[in-house]
Amino acid sequence: MTKINTNIFWMGIVSFFTDMASSLVMPLLPFFIVIILDQGVDKLGVVLAVTTIASYLLRFVGGIASDKLDSNKRFLIFGYGLSALAKPFLSVADGWGTVAAVQASERLGKAVRAAPKDKLISMSAQQHNMGASLGIHKTIEKCGEVLGLIMVFGIIAYWGMSEDVFRAVFLASVIPGILSLMVLILFVKEMRGGKSKKKTRLALNVEPNIRWVIAGFIMITFFSFNESFYLLLGNDFGFDIKTILLLLIAVKGLQMLISNKIGRFIDRQSIRIQMTVGYLLGVMLMLLLCTSSLTAYVISFLLFGLQEVIMLIGIRSYIGKFAADKGAAFGFLYLAIAIFSALSAYVTGAIWQYQSAQSAIMVNTIGVVLSGLLLLSFQRKRDQFKEH
């Protein structure tokens, strides 16, 4: 088993409590918007788009700032603190606009901390086991997420699915959020460096090979359903919220169990093989949804969890190993995710609301197949250009 660095362990505990807090909020949010507040799925799409932009867009700025100031921990304290304090305000939200504003504030905290967090973890790990170290961190993180989901399931099973229960759970999310901030302040050590000594005129110094890998990541994941749409699809299949939560626990539990193994797999395989596996999983999970089968839906959701772990650990490991300016490279990754994930969420929500869930599935399935063909075409042209 990979020996874990102390800093990576404590960052794992920070993520443990943070993801526990998020698990008290995020699984309930689609139902809170669509059922409790009686807003449409299109409004859910708007909320997801707004919060995705808030979550990812400023990660670009945070990454560059962490390089320029040669500091990570100050951004982490601000980011985790803002997220911990914002979540409880969902307990007083009275419409989708308020939800979007609160979630945007919470995601802003994640935006500020994301690139410095990845940079600090990658600098705490050794080059030869970067993927395994990230896999261990992800395992600890997913433990917190699973525990939070189990808590939500117990609360819903005992007290039922009422507006008061939803609001009480949102308010309670402040407790693990504060615990994560305390662990960060007391136990996580600052890591400095991770920036190229070569001077450039641009604030953003991302190598061409890093940009190509990030472009491939975006193209592969752009048309996959996100977690919120999977949860709503379960509701369309007739599952009650308790059954949907159990399924989500299974997905997160799978991620928890495989993250370390996936990390070691990533250390042994090229980025091209990792991307190929991620793409094939993306095609499979969308094709399964096209069958409108309950069993296929469950398998697809589980494959979604597997694909998410492979893609995220893979791209983070690659940047951690090969980027000269790590903060800027992680920021560039999250800038790209911000733009395209927000667009994907908005379009999917609109098609679902004004056409049907099946129409949204068909559009995304065609999109994921075509994106692979386009990526293959780009790769061939790039290889031909290198030969000349």
C-alpha cells in the first residue's frame, strides 16, 4: 500500500468533513428546487449553470494567485471558511433565485480553494506515486461523502420528506463545515514552490501538452449527465427519495472503494489510455440510459461514478506531474470546466423541461459519440503536425 504523506492525510480529513457537509445539501437540492419550491427542471438547470460558473471560473484566478504569491494555505482558509458559512443560508431560501445566490457564494469558496488545494496536495506527493496519493486523498474524501449521505438517508427515513426537514438539514451542514476549517488551520502545513523560475510575459503559463490533455478531458465529459440529473431521472423512474439516496450511497461507496486502486492504475498507464477508458465509459453510460430500463439506469449511474474518479484523478495527476506552474495549470483546467459544464447543465435542463428527459438523453448520447470522433481527428492532426 502507498505510504501517505501527513499533509495529504490531513487534507483528506479536511475534504472528509467538507464533503460530509456537501452531502447534507447537494442530494436534496434538486428535489428542494423542483418539488419543495415547485420550480421547473429548467430552473434547476439555471441554478446548476450559475453555480458551476461560480465554482470553476475563479479557480483560474486562484491558481494564478497561488503561484504569484507563493502561498496556498491562505486561499484554503478563505475558501473553506466561505463554503462552511454559506451552506446554512439555504435553510431560508424561498425561490430558485435565492438558492442560486447562496450556492454561488458557497461555490465561490470552492473556486478560491480548488487550485491551491490541488497544488498543495501534488507538492506533498512524490512524483512516482502521484496518482496513488491522489487516490488515497479521494478515498478519505469519499468516506465523508458516504457518511453524510447515510446521515441524510436516516433523517429522511425517520422524519420524512418535508420542507422543515430539508431546511433543518441545510442548517446542520455548518457543523462539519466548521470542523473542516479547524483541521485545516491546526494541522495542514503550507507548501511553497510549484512555479517555474522561467519568466513569462503572460500570467498564465500552461504548456501545450497540458492544454491538449485538458481539451480532451472537457470533450469526453461535456455530454455526460451530471449527478443532479441522475437523481431526477431516478425520480422519473418512480424511485422515492430514500431509494435514490441509497443508490447515491452505492455510487459514492464504489468511488470510495476504487479510488486508491484507480490512482495506482493511473500511475502505471499513459494519459492516452486513461482518456480512452474514460471515453468508453462515457459512451456506455449514455447508451444504457437510452434503453429506458430501470436496471440499465442503475448500472449507468454506477459507471458514472467510475468514470468520474478515473477522469478527475487522471487529469489532476497529469498536471501535478508535468505542469511547471501548477497553480496556473489547475486554474486553466477549472476555467475550461466552468465554461463548458455550465453550458451543458443549462442546455440539458432546458431540453428536459421543454421536451422530455428522453430527448435530453438522446442529445447527450449523440454528443458524446461525436465528441470522441472529433477528439480522435484532432489527435491525428496533432500527431501529423509533430511528424513534420
